[in-house]
Amino acid sequence: MKLSFSPCPNDTSLFHAFVNNLIPHPFNKLEVTLSDIQVLNQRVLDSIPDVSKVSFYTLGKALQHYCLLPVGSALGYGSGPKLVSRAPHKIEDLNLSTIAIPGRDTTAYLLYRLLLPHARVERFCRYDEVPPLLKKWADFGLLIHETRFNLEERGLYEICDLGQMWEQKTGLPLPLGGIVAKRNLGRENIKILTEALVASYDYSKQHPEAAYDYIQEHSQEKDPEVIKAHIDQYVNQDTRQLSDQSLKAIKVLLNEAQEAKLMPKFDLNQLML
């Protein structure tokens, strides 16, 4: 099984027990790839992995071949990608500015397209490259993952939180990313996989110290407080099992993207297998 996920703490905490065989599962031959979310998105768009973490924006583009699993999702409650700047600008200043964006297929980019004025120049980069680029040529940047937690240390100004904007608009949590599986794996394999990932989630919750070294090894941010804040923010009951409200939020986001012609039309009732 070709398995892909990001090195971010919410993903490594979920997959730690699964990939290290600390819980029983029948998938003995795992080919594991850890990479930046935009790389993962592109791999799914190219139909390479059997199972992968993806941005929900990418899921919307890949629904013909991939389905969403009910385990492993990251949703924000009043929090999400942050629009930041190197000076105290206003949102309206985007029209005349340059913005650094963490990947063309990320949910952060979709939210920017749906909720914000469009910048004069858009530049795409890896998510952890956004803060240093703000010290060079970018006027604005979109921060995701661990980079959104320590703005003061970086000397950056928060202009708005797209998670808060989304929640104010819809009354729903913000779907950021989820775990997908190829539809051709079949219902039985996907059911077994889902149960194994739930067991992996439970293991990390019950034995946080066992997962810590693995999580810190792969995290861009090594500060234990930042890692803890990231996990506390995005690893919750929705990660273990999507609620009806969260599933509704995912469908609302993807429907808005479809209506804005930012992704192909697909019957969202077929989101899961």
C-alpha cells in the first residue's frame, strides 16, 4: 500500500502507531511518503498513492478516483489559515500587493479565492517558506500548519483568520484536510483501514509520550509548546470520527468551490464509499 501524509504533528500523531506496527492491521507492506501538503495534493491528482492526506480542495478535484475516510480529518473551530503581513496592512491592500501562498491546491488557496480580494501578484511556495518570504518580497502571506502559531516571534501581523471568516459566513467549522483512499481498494479494505486508523488515533491519545519523538522528528517547528498547540487545535473527535455537522461543512465548502467553478462538478453524496 502506498501511503502518504504530511510531517505536521496532527498527521504524525495519527499515523505513528499505524506505520510503526504498534496496533494490529493486515497491511504489512507499506510504502510510506512524508511530504509537504502541496506535494501530497499533486500526488493524489496524479493518482499515485493508495491512501493519502490531502487538502479538502484537492479532494474536490479527485473525487472520481478517491473517497474520503471518516477518520483523520482536520477541521478548525474559529481557526484556520491566517492572512499575515510584514506591516499592519488592511485586507483591502491585497489588491495592490504580492502574496505568498502555500500551494495551488491547498484549502488555504481555495479560501483565499472564496473570501478575500485577489492580490496583484500570487506566488506559490512550500508552506514553511511563507514566513521567510515575508521578510523578502511578499507583502502578505497565508500561514498554515505550525507556522500560524508564533507570529509575534516572527515579527508578523495577523490581518485575519480565514477560519473565523468561514465560521461567521456559514456557522460551520472549517474543513482543512482529510484522509482519502482509492475507490478501487473496495469497501472491505477501506473498512479495515478505517478501523486500523481509529485504533492508531486511540493509541496516540492513550500513549502521547510514545508518539512524541516521532512527531518532533518530523515537525518543522521543534518547540514542544507549538507542537502541543497544533495537536490540541486540530486533533479532536472529528479526527477520530467525522460528525454529521463536520460532514455537512465539508459538503458546503466543496459546493461553494463547485459554484465558483474552482473544481469539477461531482455528486457530493458520493463523498464516502
